[in-house]
Amino acid sequence: MLVERLRREGLDPSPWSNAPGDTYAAHSHGYDKVLVVAAGSIVLGTTSGPLTLATGDRLDLPAGTSHDASVGPHGVTCLESHLTAGSLPALRRMAAGEW
């Protein structure tokens, strides 16, 4: 299970969900974030280009990284963990089988 995998890394994931087509304007956070898609899909726009995340995919998002988001056609449920800024070395997307 995804929650257990994240907890084995010392993370404390919390779930959130959005409806199909929901969007978030560009923003950034003062903390590092680990985001895992538990169901559905979401596209995050970054200065490096769009990052599409589907079920099981993970994104390590360092503090201060500007990003927007658009939820896929079936909605999305994510698991999100916050870390102290500077804990993650770089923006990194990992497919379901890579992490």
C-alpha cells in the first residue's frame, strides 16, 4: 500500500482529493513536499515543463518551486507529506515502478 511505503521512509502522508477538471493557479510552498497519486491523474506545470502524474507516480517538490495544477478527467486522490525546506535536493518525478 502507498501509505505504508511512504511511512517506511519516515513520511507522514495525508490524503486529499479534487474533482475532474479542477485547477490550481501557479504557487509555491515554504516546505518540501512529497506527492503520490493514489488514484486518478494530475498535471503539474513547472518551469521545467508539464509533469503528468498518474496512479502510483511520485513527485518530490522542493520548497519554492513554482507550479500550477490541472486535475485529470477522472479526478485525483493524492497522498501528501511535508518536509523541512531543503530536505529534497531537486524536483523529481518517479513513475509507479521507480520508487
